[in-house]
Amino acid sequence: QVFCNNFALGNIIEERNFNITASSGKSSFYKINNNADWIKNRKFATSIVSTEKVKVNTVDNYLIEREIDSIDFMKLDTQLYEDKILEGSLYSLKNNKIKIILVEIIFNDYYEKYFTFSDIEKYLIPNNFRMVGIDLMNNNILKGSLFGADVYYFNKNYFKFWMRKVILIPTRINSKRLPAKALLKIENIPMIIHTYKRSCLSKLKDEVYICTDSQKIIDVCKKY
């Protein structure tokens, strides 16, 4: 079920002017920096075609209004207004109500505002989030109008359940230099069992698996 809401998100509840550009995907609360070398060197003009006053809500207030307990996935792609939205989400962030956040970060000075990772992470790192991935977008820094990335942050309170640390031990019966090496015994115990037991001693692992296509190896492992 999908609900559409006719308002913007930010750090406070207000009404604010929104700049609409000819290319709607670049519309923003911030004006375009046409004096930037980034735009001049690409020889294309970008303009704001109209300005519209829009209502602004906060994530925290929206969750209260709709009686929503938590957010599984929150994507922020708001042309440099991402930090304001996170500021308006502080209660939810501090109380572990958001599990995954995808934030767009624009690296060039296309708009009148410019920010870096620290401007985003000052809201996320103190509230149990960690960066887990970066997906570069429009990464042609010689021609593209925007240069940035989608950055993924996971709440560590949930992350530990999703990202389990697993040791896999690939084992085959047809080893060439030493046939059936995995089943050869050292002190009357098959080598694969020694490997398994040593792996189990690791303090970093959650689980250990032996991976094989040999029924002989499977039968031996079951005995131990």
C-alpha cells in the first residue's frame, strides 16, 4: 500500500520557497550556482523556471501524526536538503526507529550549498549508524552535470542480525596433489575436522560451515 503526501521534509515545520528547474530532477530548496566553474566548464545553462511555496514537515512529526512505530528503509534524494531532513529525524534516530538510510551526497558545487560526509554523519554516527556501501552516480567528472553518490547507512542495532560473520570451508574429495586430503587423519582425526575445530575457535565468527559435493566427506563430518 502506497501513500502519497503533498509536502516536503526538513528540519522544522514551516512553509518554504521551492525552486523548480527546467529539469525537474534538479529542483531544490537551494538555488543553482551558475557562477561555479563546474557549470561554466560544461557550457550548459541551468535555470530556475518558477518558485513555489511548499509545506514542510519533519520525519519525527510525520511518524507521530501517522502513528508509525518504525521505518525499515528511508531514502533521501533531495538535492542537498538531506542534512535538514536528518535534523528533523533526530528523535527517531536516537530511539532506533529507523533501520536503513540511503543518502544522496553531491560532491560538486552545482547548488549554492555544498556539504561533505561529515555534514551527514554528524547526525548518523552518534546514533548507532555506520556506512556500509557507496554507489557512485553520474561519475563522469568531465561532462556530467552532477557528481555524487548514494551512500548506505545501517543502524548497528539491526545490522548485527543481518550481517552475520560466517566461515566457509570449501572441501573436495578429488584433490590432485594429495588425493582425498580432507579425509587423511592426523592423530586419528580427519584433516577437515581439524580445520573445522580450529575455525570454531575464532572469536570473530558467528557460524562455521563445511562446503562439499562429496557424500564421503558429508558422512565423515556427521560422525564428529
